[in-house]
Amino acid sequence: MKVAPDLVHAEDLARARGGRLGSPIELARETDSTNDDAKEGARRGAPHGAVWIAESQRRGRGRAGRRWESSAGENLLFSVLLRLTCPASRLSLVSLAAGLAVRDVVADVLGDDEAVLVKWPNDVLVRRTGDGRLRKIAGVLVESAMVGARVDYVVVGIGLNVHARVLPPELAELATSVALESDARGKSSSFDRGEILASVLARLDHDVEHVVARGLGIVHARLARRDAMHGEAVASEDGSICGVGAGIDADGRLRVRLADGTIVPVASGEVVWRKAVAT
């Protein structure tokens, strides 16, 4: 399998945006994991903004070690190397900034801003026209390396379903793609993954350094408007916290309102809906 033409020109498109992310870009037909490639590149001295893309991953993974399923040549599987100076406590905000960048681009492509949401802490969902169900269209995996107490580098891995129209039966009600959502809206089904990649990189470049330096400030209102868990019945996976999503605070924590009205901030771990929706 060859790398498709819509990715070959990705670096030129990214460079034309004038940002710091997207140069150089390494393209591969197949790899174990683009995050692993990026970490190896970081150890060898690759610069801030370098990107690794693969048409297929043998060991692609998502949060909590889950496998990221993607048919070869259909989607965007890439990792960005960020050389950031920030406290380790701010690293969780990178995932939210990346998810918001993907959300904004998908919303632009679909022409449907209200239907595309961020699910704390690292997923992007789309509400299907017709049945109203939320389905996962993208996921973010952030990994980092420390030197003592200092962050050495951050790798942001993103999987975004673009061209896929046939999904495994076990995922058909949980996942979706740009193509499927475009079809559902009666829109064009021609998409350039290089253009989508360049747009995601430009938006991430605009926000991420500010976020890790100063907190969610400039993006907090955007997150609040498109928070998939706001007002929804949620629970921690171990059942220790049950309540209603009450927003994302300035430190990137999910706020959960308990039955007695107390608000508990959740900084890490898995939080799911207490009803049947895509997670």
C-alpha cells in the first residue's frame, strides 16, 4: 500500500499556514505506533513541531492502553512533537487543547458547529443528524518525557476518522467518520486529509503554548460551549463518583455535581455516561 496523494503535500500545506507545527513531516505506509515514532524522533533531536503520519498502525493505541482501530489508508493517524517548557501539572491541558483543535476543524468541515463536541478528557464526538446519537470521531493520546522535574517533550497522538464508511459491527453505533457525518447531512463527500491535518496543526499551534503557560484561559469559553458531558448523568468507572457533569474548570478538571449539590473536581481517570451513548 502506498501513501495516498492527499497526504504527500501535507507539509507544504502546513508550512503555508505560517505556524510552527508541521515541519518536518515523516510519512509511513505502516508503523507500530506514530506516538512511538515521535518519541524516538524526540530522543534523536527532532525539532518542535515535527509530525509523524502513518496510513496504518500495527499497535495503535488510545487512552488506558485501548487499541485504536483504523483501516489502512482511510483516516488520519499522526503524532506531533512539542518541545514545551511547562510544569507537569499543565500536561493534562494539552489533551484538551488538542481535542478542541480537532473539534473546531471537524465542525468547519461539516458546517455544523453545534453537533461536534469534546468529551473530557480526550475524545471528539459528533451528534448524528436523524437519530441524535453521539458517536466518537477522534481520540487524543498525550505522552511526555521528564528530565527530573522538567518536561523534556510532549507527544500528541491524534486519530481522526475521515474516509471510513464501513465500520466493524461492534463499532458502528459507537464511532463515526467525517465521510459518514457528511453523508448524513447531505454534503460533499470529498475530503483532503492533508488540508484537514494542516488545519488541526494550525489551531493547535495557536492555542497550546498559551494553554500550558497560563492555563485554559483563552480556550475555556470554547470548551464550555462544546462540553459533551455538561448536564449529563456521569459516573467514574469504579462507581465511586456519580452525579451530573457541571463543566470543566480552569485547571482542566471535570466538575461533577453530586446528589447533595456538592461539586467534586475530577482530575484523572475514566468518567462515563450513566446511559447508553458512545464512549
